[in-house]
Amino acid sequence: MNKNMNDYDLITALQSSNTRGKAIKELYKEFPKIKANICSSGGSRQDAEEVFNDALLLLIEKVQEDNFQLTSKLSSFLYGINRFLWMNELRKKKKSVSLEWENTMILTHDSLEYDSEKEEKIQLIEKALGLITSKCKELFTLFYFKKERMAEIAKSLDFKSVNSAKTQKYKCMEQLNKVVSQQLKKA
């Protein structure tokens, strides 16, 4: 997470009001990754900032507890809190996301655990999504994140028919699969 402070130093700094600012500054280095996840699931930069700040407050409260024990990397723990808060925010907005965020309502220890294999897959998919055409990205966003029907997608993306939109979605999925396969061969 950082080169200046290890997890123990960060926790100790967060527990003291005198050194908390330095620890928060270090933890803010995690913001770009959190922002990318929130923005890729339909959120804005402002959403990401609000969720991240709330997560920091929860983290500070948690490390103040006498029985607090860190069982993963602190960055993973912070990531889990952000994931939980963003899922709840999406539920409030009646949106749902199918890629990365787990469908959990209760914040449990298990839901905060870092899954490195899952993180690698997510990074691979995010990288692949960056390599496909903008029309495919838009189609995927409308279908998977905004949960729009194919008829609505056909209209908003100017396809001649619903079948044309379905065919394009299939071609986009093939394009994404090809890019992912190429990325896996490189890894």
C-alpha cells in the first residue's frame, strides 16, 4: 500500500489524534483504485469520494476498538469497507452491479477479506474493457450495469432493430473474450 508506513504503523497512527492525519494521507493513496471500481459500476467521482471518506471514518472507528485484530492487509480491509458501502448505496438507488461487488447486506469479517485471485480477474477484465471499442463499452454499461432492456439499448445506440443490438452485443462479447484470452496468454 505504501512505502513509508506499514500496516502496524498505520493502525497505531490512526489510533492517535496527533498522528491520524499522516495515516489518512497514506491511506488516500488507495483512492484511485476505489474510484475506478465505483466509476466502473455506475458511480461518479463524487460518489467515490463520499464512499471513500465514509470508509475511512469506519476504519478509524474500527481500529479504536480494543478487540480490533487485522487479519488481512489494511488496504484490503479498507477496500472491503468501500465495497460494502458502495453496494448499500447502489441498493438505495435501486441499481445492481454484476461484475465485482458482492451481494451482501451484512458487513462480516469474511466479506472484508481480500481475494487476490478475484482481484487479479477484476484487473484483467478492467484492462480488457479498456481495450474494446467505445460502442461495446457503452453497450455493456447499458446492459450489465444499468440493466436496460435490449429494446431500449437498440433505440439509444441507434441500432435498426432489437436483433441488431443483440447481434452487436454478441460481437462485443466475442471481442472482449478475445482480448481477455490475449491478456491471459501474456500473463
